[in-house]
Amino acid sequence: MSRAVLSLGSNVGDRTAHLQTAVRSLGRVVRAVSSIYRTPPWGGVEQQDFYNIVVIAEDDGADPHAWWRRCQALEQEAGRERTVRWGPRTLDADVILVEVHGHAVISDEPDLILPHPRAAERAFVLMPWAEVDPGAELPGGGPIADLLDGLDTAGITRVGHVH
């Protein structure tokens, strides 16, 4: 069994609709979906606030690269254009963590670093993740609740749910 923690965000167009479409596209593998959190943009580019969620998904046959390909397909479906690093986007889909048979996959491959290298410093990932899996741990970082305690969560607010 392969289990993935996916972070989805949108700050262009109908942000909620982009997130809903992505969750629907993931289909039967979805096990949990966090609330939607409005978060300030990260990365220094002037832009609209993001709507972010975390999805927990499971699939018998998915390896880490299969999860990455799914995320890329979701972004393409949403019409994402990669013009500015950390810039505005219809959908940003990141693989945060993959576990295979209960063990976290550690990868330093150029196209897939696991766990996500900046997850521990991103409250917009940890806050929704803690909602759907409060006891989760980030390999090399510790319990996500402890990591979240050390981050600035000002400006992050729950604004709704994916239906």
C-alpha cells in the first residue's frame, strides 16, 4: 500500500473550484481532505492569497513517481503556466510525503525530493495536514504539531471546505 500526503494550492481564478476539481480528479484514492485555508503568498512574489488544502491518498500500485505524475497531471488539467517561480498559479500540487507499507520514502532524486524539502517551514502545508492527521510526523523533522508550533501562522484562516 502506498500513502501520499499531497498539498494543493490555488490563487488564480476560482480558487475553490480549482481545488474541488483536483480532488474529484484524484477520485477513489482520496482518504481525507482538509478544510480550505486562505494563506498569504510565500516566496516574495506580489500576488493574491492562496487557498490551500492537504489531501491524504492511498493506492495499492502507486510508487512515489506515480504520485508526482498525478500531481503534474492535476496542474496541467487546471491550466497551470510556469512563468514565475513561486508566482501566481491556477493549481500547485506538491507531493509532501509518500509511505510505502508504512515506511516513509526518502528520495533525493532531482525531480522528486521526499519528504518535500521545505515542508517543515510551510505553515500552509502543516496546518491543514495537522487537521487531517494530527499525529503525523515529518521524517527528519519530527511531529508536525511541534513544527507548526514554531512557525508564524498569522494570516492563515480556515475559509471553507471542498465539496
